[in-house]
Amino acid sequence: MWNDRRRVLFGVGALIAQAALPGVARAIAADSLPDTQQPGALRIAVYADFPPYSQKGKGIDVALGKALAEKLGLRAEFVEFQPGEDMNDDLRNMVWRGHYLGTRPADVMLHVPVDARFAAQNDKVAIFGPYHLETMAVARDPVRVPPVAGSAANGLEVFTRELIGAEVDSHASDFLMQVLNGRLREHVRHFRTPALAVEALKRGEIAAVLGTHTELQAALGEVSGLVLDRVTLPELRVAQWPLGMAVKAEARPLAEALGRALGELQRSGELARLFAAQGLTLATP
């Protein structure tokens, strides 16, 4: 389930790795394409059923994958996969070995946390190229819930009276259920996805939702009367993390080429435009 993957992501620690692997920024000759499993194609792994990042051939990660492949002069081919028990499984299944059910690995996997500790635990892959800084955020009804700021005792006190939603078994849920010695538990409502929680917020059934900024922003859309704020409570152990890519550890030329392509997308503003086209805000790592 997604939520198992998310718990592992938040457990890897908050040490941010370098923006790219050593050597990734080195130029690649224009007439030299990196080796991929199938000549002329870049096989890209993205999570299935994970809007607004990737779902049925659409989403930010899909758009980014297409743009990266185009920069490399390759055809983008996507494999959408359901997550394993944790992200270590996902890297094994989709990057360096392949799934035991027969799914072959991809050339590159997107939506990988760029984290020094996590990278050290997965030496069979190279993790690099942060392209978006994901953050925790709260969507709220400003009439019922003031800005969530300061300590948890102050910022979350309102939720001893008001209901707050979160995705089941997510980092947001774990935090709300444990913070303040469990004082908020009776006022936490769980939903299968952040989007469903936001729908309940729009109906007035709950007063706020805690989740990731990008998912909440996508779910809110152009609705008026609700506010979306990033959350930086000191008790929230991991409040932000950069998203990047992973390839096999020995695929250094491919990592270098992808790093160069990403840099071009960032410098030209094309990456920000990909986000804006879907009503989302790019946060530069």
C-alpha cells in the first residue's frame, strides 16, 4: 500500500543528500546517448494510482518523465506499479533487480526521496536529481481553524474541539494520533486518500486536512473559502523532503545524462511550467 511506502520514506531521516551525484553535472556529448535496456527508449517507473504525480498515464511525474526522455532524444515508456511493503522493495523491484512476478526493472524510477541516509542503505542504486520539494501542509476552513503555527500545543489545540482528516496509515495520520500524548485521537478522521479527505472538508464534515502540499493543492483545485498552508511544527520530525530519481548504481552515464537534462528543464523554466499546467506549484529543492 502507498501508506506503507510513506511510513518508510519518513523513517529514513531528514539528512538531505547533495543536489546530484558527483559527476552528474558533467556534460554528455550531444551525439552520445546513454545505454538503456531498449535502444531508443527510456523505461520510466512511476507509482500507480497516485494523483497528481502519476495516474493512468497522467500527472507530474509522467510529464517530467516525457520531458527528460525528449531531452535525451529517447522515447518515453512508462511502467506504473503498485508499491511494495516499503521503498527498499520498490527500488529492488523497479530499479536494480526486477519483480519476482516477472516485471523487469525500469531504466529510471521517479519520486524517490533524495536522502543521504536512505541512499546509503540502498547501495545498488544511485539516487540523485531532486526536482521538487514536498512539504507537509494543512488545508483548513479559516472560519473554524486559525493558522497552524507555533508549537503543537498551540497550533493544534483547536483540534481538541474540531475534526481534522488524514489519509489512513500515513505520516500525517501517525503524527496526529501520537502528538500531544494522543489528545487529538478522538478528533482525527481517516480517509482512503487525501482527495477524499478534502471532499469531506469541502462538505463541512471536518474542519481541516493534514497531508502533503502537492496532493492537497491538487484536491482543492479552485475552490474558494478554504486555505492551504505549509506546516512547520517543531514536533513534526520530517516536514519536507526532496523528490528525485534512481537508476542502477552502475548506470553512471545514464544518471549523468538525466542530471544534465533535469538541469536544463529547471533553468529554462520548463519544469515550473509542467507543474503550473496542472494547477500546481513547483517548490525548488
